Amino acid sequence: MSAAASETAVPRATAASTDGRVRTVLGIETSCDETAAAVVVDGRTVVSSVVSSQVELHAEYGGVVPELAGRAHLELLTAVVGRALAEAGLGPGPAGARPQAVAATVGPGLVGSLLVGVSEAKALALAWDVPFVGVNHLEGHLFAGLLEHPGLEWPVAVLLVSGGHTMVVSMEGPGRYRLLGATLDDAAGEAFDKVARFLGLGYPGGPAIEAAARGGDPEAFDFPRAMLEEGLDLSFSGLKTAVVRAVRARPDAADEDVAASFQQAVVDVLVTKVRRGAQAVGARAMCLAGGVAANGPLRAAFEQAAAELGIPSYLPTRAMCTDNAAMVAAAGWWQLGALGPTALDAGADPDLRLPLLA
Ligand code: KG4
Ligand code: ZN
């Protein structure tokens, strides 16, 4: 088990709420290759957050193997949940203080992996006689920014960039989303992963490209920036093809230069689009979300764009950018209060979409 992102200087979870409102939520996240559990109080205070990464398991295959991921979640989840509860001062036994609700990611993601977390969450909710809340993984990523930066002014232009999704969203409040633009083909994280695999830099590709790029020249190659001049949609498949073609044409080119030039092209496009989206809706702030939001050059360029627009930028910590269960608990807490619990016979949906305003 790795990377326990626990916060220590926060109050322990309290099972008792004086006015009957749910305060303490256990979140569970198993949509892809992180097995995670967290306890969050009042949708805001992260009392414990445990993330067990399967990166090493999948590394030798160069990507996530769904069957292995599902089995690993099954093996790891009970211990991860136990640790998140223990670190929050909650107990699994009959005498222990318990969370007042259990939230789990129900989609989008790998169906076999999702089902492990959803089944565990429902079982715990039943055993503890507390509500179950099914959370949309993308909404979880949107909540990651809010969790660390309460008191945002709406609308917030969010750049959501993960392994499976790339979108610019205008967030008008919790649960109020307008899609401004999205990728027409590959997700940004997918492009990082594919280019890293092509260069033989390993998995996951994002951190590998970022590390290689540190020693490279971002102007060594003039890679295409698709659809840069107008609109809010994005496309990365041409960039990936351009990288392959360039490396075949110059086989002696340094990986560092290819990585740096590729990364620069992705960052340029992402930041141009979110900036344009922010201007289009008169955003009061800009927020980054999703695994790719851990990327240093993207964070720097994003902050600069917001500063140029004269609005604040909110960047989740790196641990909160990549998949974790604190964001699921936070989204679940809000959802429970606003929309109520999820039926226990509701299933997982691998293709679940972000709910959008009409
Ligand atoms: O949000 P996430 O943890 O899982 C999904 O929901 O997809 O995002 C994972 C993606 C992967 O494609 C990974 O390569 C990318 O985020 N990523 C990064 C970095 N760290 C993770 N991409 C660029 N730079 C990084 N430092
Ligand atoms: Zn994710």
C-alpha cells in the first residue's frame, strides 16, 4: 500500500451530529487503477484519505489491464477502507463510531473495478444502516477543487483533464454544469500515455513525460496545436501522429526534446481553450481538475492565464488531482443533501456522463 495522503491538523471525525444532518461520509473510489477510501466531514474537511496505487501492477503491461485492476481492488479495498476508518478514529466493529453515509464512484470507469467499490459501499451502508450515495467520477474531480478552496465565486471555468476525459466546463455551482468544449478524440492524459509508451518512457505516461521534458527543449519540434484559433473543442490524435512521424524522421532526436515539445503543445492547447471558455462565460475563477492537472508546466501556464484575465485560479494539490476518494466523499456529501440517497439496487455505469444543465 502506498501514498497515504492524510491530513493531521484537522478535527477527528465525529459520528454524532446534533441536528440530524449527515456530517461524516466515507468515500470509496475504484473506477480505474487506484483503490481509495477517505473520510470527509461536512463535505470539506478531509480527516483521512488513503490511496493504494496499482501502478506497479500494470506497469509491465504499459497500461491498465481491466481484469487485473478488478481483482486488485477486490484484494485491497477492505484494508484500504479499514485504514481510512482507523485514521479517522472510526471503528468497523459494532461499538465503533461510524460514518453517517457511504459514497462510492458508480461511473464512468472500468465496470469490473467500479462494481468492487459499489458493492463494498452498499454492503457497508446496509450493515451500518446509513444512506448509500452513487457518485459520478467526473463530478468527483470537479469537487476536488472546491474541497480545497471553499468560497469560490461562480461561474468557475474548469479544465477537467484526466486519462479518459478532457473537457472545459462552466460550473455555476455544485451540480450545475455547462459543457463548453470537449476532446473530439483522445483525452489529454491518453495522449501523454500513448506518447510515453511510444518513446518507451513507461507507465503512467504523464509523470514520465513531465520528468523527461525537464531536460528537453520545448521548441525543438514545432508540433501541431489542433483547433487553436477558434472554438472550445479539442483534438489530440493528430498531435500523437505528428510525434510518431517526427521521431521516425529523426531517429536520433533526444527523447527529452520530443517530450518537452509534445508537452508544450498539449499545454498550449489546453490553456488556450480554458482561457477562451472563461472569457466566454465571464468566469469569476478558473479551476484545474483531473490527473493531468498534476502537470507542473500546465499548472504554471494555467495560473498565468488566469492572472492575465484578472481572476483567481484554483489548483488542487497533486494528490487531489489524481484519483482519490476524498473528492468522492465530498461530492457524495453534497449530493446526499441536495438530491438524497441512491437506491441500493442502482448499478454501476461504465459510460456515465457528467449531468449537464439543459
Ligand atoms: O484522473 P486520473 O488519475 O484517472 C482518470 O480518471 O483517468 O488521470 C490519470 C491520467 C493519466 O493519463 C496520467 O498519465 C495523467 O493523468 N497524469 C499526468 C500527470 N500525472 C498524471 N499527465 C501529465 N502530467 C502529469 N504529471
Ligand atoms: Zn479520474
